[in-house]
Amino acid sequence: MESMKVFLDHLYFSIVCVAVGVLVLYLMLIGINAESIIYNNLLALGIICCVLCCALAAFLTFRTIKGRIRQPIIYTRRGE
């Protein structure tokens, strides 16, 4: 359950990062008058955005879970 929460947190962060990147790219393309490229490939841009978000979230989640400090196992002896 905790891993899913970490994944959703990273997915939200990834969506925000990729959305900002797409917005900046969109503004740059409008600046050079390449609007037809955007409107002709809007579906592809959306799919690429979703794939990048999920890939980035999965990578960040993997790194977070792998780098988590685990609690040491305490060995005890019974009867002493």
C-alpha cells in the first residue's frame, strides 16, 4: 500500500513536470509559427505526455523504494 502511495505521489509530480514541459514547448512552437505541427499531432502529443509521466513516475518510485532504509531485524534468544 505504501508503494502505491509513493507511486501516486511521483505520478502527480511527473504529470506536473511533463505538463510544464509541454506548455513551454507549445509556447516555443507558437513563437516560431508552427501551429500546424501542434494541431496535426495533438493526439500523439497527448499519448507521449502520458507515457513520459508514467515512465518518470515508475523510475522515481523504483529509486525511492530501492533506496529506502530498512529497519534492522533484531534477533532475540528465548529462554535466556
